[in-house]
Amino acid sequence: MNTQKLSDKLTYSKKSVYERDGKKNLALAMEYAEKYKSYLDAGKTERECVKISIALAEAAGYTEYKLGDDIKKGEKKYYNNRGKNLLLFSIGKEHINNGIRITAAHIDSPRIDLKQCPLYEEGGMAFFKTHYYGGIRKYQWVATPLSLHGVFAKADGSVVEVNIGEDDNDPLFYINDLLPHLGHKQGKDPLDDAIKGEQLNILVGSEPYTDEEENSIKLNVLKLLNEKYGITEDDFLSAELSAVPAAKARDIGFDRSMIGAYGHDDRVCAYPALTALLDMKDSEHTAMCILADKEETGSDGPSGMQSQIMIDLINEISSKLGGNPALVRANSKCLSADVSAAYDPNFPDVFEKKNAAMLSCGVVFTKFTGSRGKSGTNDANAEFIGWLRGLLANDGVIWQAAELGKVDCGGGGTVAKYISSHNIDTIDLGVPVISMHAPYEVISKADLYEAYRAMLAFYKY
Ligand code: MN
Ligand code: MN
């Protein structure tokens, strides 16, 4: 055997989707990306993602499940947890004791939340005080167009939805920054300190109700809010309002090979996990897709992955179908679908290139996450990954293995450990993202489509 042949036979080399696939699936990937962009524009918060996901599920024949309802083979159901967390499941033909194929992705993204007493007036302007949500780099959120999303839950039990800034005729919101002419001292501050948390105040008005009284600009804002939503200042106490980037999802690059958008993390995994489930016909296995909230703040709370709801549902499904819940969990398998950092040649120092996720090289499998000595990681079993390799090969899914950055350079966690702790084999997979957690992130359409194909293969085989 000559050297080249032996090398081809024995060495592993990471190649891009374009090289390996010969652009076979490219047209399908471009088409899929259009639907994904619509999903992104319709879902900028977990509440909006639940809403649009339910609409897609119902169009695919899914109906609502309430705790205690009957469950039969072949049924397709969704459980809406507080409008912020959605669990969809399709009951397969085989015995439930064979386990459930689970995918879990999160639908919350970093953003700027309003405080409970947000509105004030100063220096001829009215502002909202905020408390940022998730890991943001504060300097990226100033001087950029923002829209406002969320709800006022009134004391009478009614809930008023807010969505301002997505329609081209809507006003937008804004966080002020310093001009360079007066920014010399600020410019010398470390990046993380230049903009303080308490400076992330959102500009919401400047016209007074009358020109005489103090706080007249604030009063005018309250008057407008009262006219539009029927609320008074008290109603902010039981509101959940978030400022998110107003920009829409758009193609990036002359070749339109990428998508720029707010909230790819983690809707770029949530959308494939959801649509692969909805596209699956007559399945052998029982499958479940979980769209979780609160990942960006630690997966706490009733709508986060540390909530009991997933286990409650598995227990109900198992016992109603004559299974043993512990055995069902032991035989279940999970893809914890979350994004990875794409290798960025502009910042090579933080990556170890051989084990970094490369853009356009397919969906990324991450055996372990965590920081330092793999602290806080699920660390998927080799046997489980071996099984997955075989299954992905069936459909020729293009994938790569990677970890997040150099050893001791930082790190991060996912929901994987909150699922595997229930004795469920779990591995992280996802799409590589450029500028993760920035107001506008970038992904490759080819990678997005391979994520969808990976989920399809996982549910199917
Ligand atoms: Mn994420
Ligand atoms: Mn994140």
C-alpha cells in the first residue's frame, strides 16, 4: 500500500460540509435556513418561542397534554409548562421500557431585563432601570436598537402581552453610550468595567405631559402605557419585560452561507430538535423534545432543566404504558442540544485548533464541558458516543468533536448534567456559533442543517 492510501485509511481529518458532502444537501440547507429565520424573528423570548413552537406542533398533529391525561401508543402530545418551557413527545410502537429518545435545548437567551420598579426621569429623559439576564458583555449592548418584549400580569389575573419594536412602524429603545470625545478615561478601563450594570438604563421618552411639573416626562410615558395596555406603574411589580436586539435574522456574506441573528444560542439547536421531532413519521421509539427556559441563569426555577417536570412526565408516560420508570430512564438516551464556540481566526489565542469547533464542519459533539479539570461536566460515555457514531453514519451526517476553548481558558456548562443525573446517557451536541452571547451572533447554514439531520437520525434509529 502506498503512503497516501495508508494515510487515507488510518488518519482522521476534519473536513468541511462542502468538501465532504460535495454540496449535495446545500439547496435543502438553504431552504431549511429560511424557515429557521422566521422562527427566530417570531421567537425572541422563551414565551414567544413556546407560542410559535406550539403552533408548529399543532400543525403537525400534536395536541395538548395535561398531567393525569391518558396516553396511548402513536399519540403525539405537548406539555406547556407555564408558557416558558415546552415538552413534546411522540409515543412509539415499541415497548416503553426500551427507553425514550430525548433532545433538550434552551429557548432563553441573554438579554436586558427590566427591574420591578424601572421607570424614572432624569436630565430631560425617562429611562427604565434594568438587570441583565445571562452572561453578557455589557459594552456590546449600548448604542444599539432594542425592542421590548414580555408581559404585565395584573392583580385581577389578566395578562397583557408586550411586543414593541419588531414592526417597522414601532418605536425602538436604546441604551446611551459615551461619545469618543469625552470617552478618553472610559477607553482606558478594562472591557468588562467600562460599562457598569447600573448604567444599562433604557431610554424610553423625552416629552413632558405638561411643561411645568417635575417628573412630567415619566408621567407622559405612564399615560401612553395606560392608553395602550391599561396598566399603571404598580403593574410593573408583576411584570416580566425584556429588552432584546431589534434586528431581524439576515443572511451574512456575499454567498449567503451564514445567518446573523439575536439568540442563535440556543434556538439554533431548539429549532432542529423541534422540527426533526415534528417531521418524524410512525416512529419505532418514543421520542421527547424539551425546550427549556433559564439555562442562561443556571437552569433553576420551575421552567428550567433542574425542575422536576421532565421526570414527572417520564413517570406518567411509563406507568400509563405499563412500563417501569427506572428502567425507562436507564434505557433512555439524550442529546443535550446546545451551541459551541466556533473557532475564530481573529481570536486564535483562546482556542486549541485541533479540538475546536470549525465553522461549516458540521454539527459538534462535545463529550465533556465544564471548566478546569472538567469540573461540573456530564462527560458522556465512550460506549454511548460509539453507538452514536454508527447511527450518524447510517445517514451520512457530517459531524465533528470539539470542546469549548483551551484548557484553563474559561469554560461553560449546559443542561446535560441535569438530565444524566437521572441515569440517562447524555451527550452535548450543537451548532458552532461566532460571537456567542453578543446581541447579533453568526452561524453557518450548512452546520444548522447537519444538526437537523443528526436529530432526525437520533430519533429514528
Ligand atoms: Mn446555550
Ligand atoms: Mn448561552
